[in-house]
Amino acid sequence: MRIAASVCFFLMLCSGAWAKTPVFELEIRDHLFHPDELRIPANTKVKLIVYNRDSTPEEFESYELNREKVIMGGRKANIFIGPLAPGVYPFFGEFNPNTAQGRVIVE
Amino acid sequence: MLLTSVILVLREVLEAAMLVSVLLALSRHWQQSINWLWWSLPVGLVGAIVFASLLDVVTDAFDGAGQELANALLQGLLYCLILTIVVLSPSNASHKRLMSFLMAAVLSCAMIREGSEILIYVVGFASAGEHAAAVYAGSVIGAGIGVSLGVLLYSALRALSDDRIQATSMVLISLMGVGTIMQATLLLEQVDWLPAGRALWDSSWIVSEQSIAGQLLYAVFGYEATPSVLQIVLYTVCLSVMFGAHYFSVMRWGNLNEA
């Protein structure tokens, strides 16, 4: 389960000529992001699924990614990001900005 | 926790406070009743409570896109309401009741969006125990600063001369209205209902979105340091519609008044 939580990313099946949007997963536990670093391909749209395992709500927020979404306790949220240029894009939990910090590394 | 609460609540309150200041200044300028304020506050509050308590269900609707769709819808509604106010402004004297209703609706919409987030945060963390005092104190301070900034803007507008107050308020309210389109576009890109393109430019080296100036510009005009092509296109279209509609309305009512 921990392995699944840490670097859990899986490319959806490529059927025929067209590829589906890659999916990456993140968890919030004890106001921390697991993993706190996510590597995604450049110039590709990806789907981020963020699971909030805490009982308290959290808001996934990133100025660099232009994203913000409230995730209630014990729920999950889908967030599409990209296509992005290579670089580092920090994100944080607006309700716990001191601990809940992470970054998306586009390469 | 205290500082987090101050910043979070201030960010949310600021947007509604700026809107309401301009609307109040316009009401006063047009010598209309400001009763709309007193009944839009409870409506907005109830709306925010309902929205916050349904957010679980809303978020999962439309294959996980519900939260963004609901917010984008509220933003779009705000744009339409403000557009109507702007169009009716030259003939405000003959639309007093409608104008009051529109202003109340604008504030209610803004409160549902901003208020629900504050509620989710405050209820979520005040119940978590040890931080309750900090959350409450921070929220009160944040709301206080937001409201003070609103009062400041209102006073500044009221201090303008009669011929300037109308033009300034119109420009401000129009830009606030179009700013909602900026945010709505982002929300729809976030759930892949609109295609997200690469950022057209990066102006964060001039005004960072995290800075105080950036936060203010975001609250008032929907400022984005790294907007997409689609955002800029929609923004330009909606801005043109807003100013164009106002221009034609002024022409029409100006001619009627002269006739």
C-alpha cells in the first residue's frame, strides 16, 4: 500500500494510434503530500488524482500550475494539468501551507 | 495557523468586499436605496452554507468535474449580472427595482463562492481541536482587513467628483466582471472541459501572484501571471462585449434623453 502511495503513476493503455491521458496519483496524509515530488512528461496533459486521507478538508493550490480545488476529508479530486514546459511547479495545501508542500517536475 | 487563517479569509473576503464597495458607491451616486445589501447578506450566507455542505456531492458530480462546473457557472452568472448592470446604468433611474435586485444577486453569488470556502476551512479546522482559537481569531482579523479595504475603496470612490464617480465605478465593475471569466476559464481547463494550452507569457517577474499586489489584482481583475491563449481570447471577447454594450447603451439613452 505504501509503495502504491509513494510513486504511484501508471500510463493508461495505448490502444491503436491514440494514447489516453496519463494518470498520476497523490495522497494527503497528516497534512503532507505523498509523494511530495511528482515527475511528469513535458508538453503532455496529465490527470492528477489527489486523495485526501485526512478527516479535515484541504485545498490543492498552485500559482504556477494555475490550479485550485477544495478536497473534503476522506474524498478525492481530479485535476488536469499541462501541457507544460519543462520546469519545477510548486503546489501546496492552502489550509496547511506550512506542511503540505510539493512540486511537479516537468521533464 | 493564525497567519494561514488571516491570509485565507482575507483572500476570499477581498473579492466580495471590492465588488460591494463599487456597487454601494454606484447606489449612492444614483440616489438609490441600499436595502439590497441587507437582504443579500443572509441570502449569500445561506447559499454559502448549502454549497459548502453539498460540496462532497457536487465535487463527484459530472465525473469529478462538478465543483469546477458549479464555480464556473457562478462566475459566468456574475459576469452576466454585471453586464446587465453596466448596460442599464445610463437608464438607472427607470430601473431602480431591477438594479437593486441585480446588485443583491451579484453580492449573493460572490458570497456563495467565497463564503463556502471560508466555512469549509473554519468548520473543518475549528472542530479539529487545538487550533480552534487561532482559526477563529485569524478569520476575524482577515475578514476585518478585507472589509476595511472595501470601506477604503468606497470612501475613495465617494470622494470623487460627480462626473468621475460614474466613469470610475463603471470601469472598475466592468473589469471585475470580466475577471470572473478569467477564473471560469481556468476552472474549466482544470477539469478538461476546455483545452489547456501552454502559458502565453509569464509576468510573474513583474507582479507575482503570491505578492500583495498580485493578490489584489487577482481579487479585483482576475490577474493571472501565466495565462493561456484561450484565457486571453475569452477575456478580450468578454471585455469587448462589456464595453461595447455600455457604449451602445449610453448612445441610445443619451439620444433618448436629448429627444
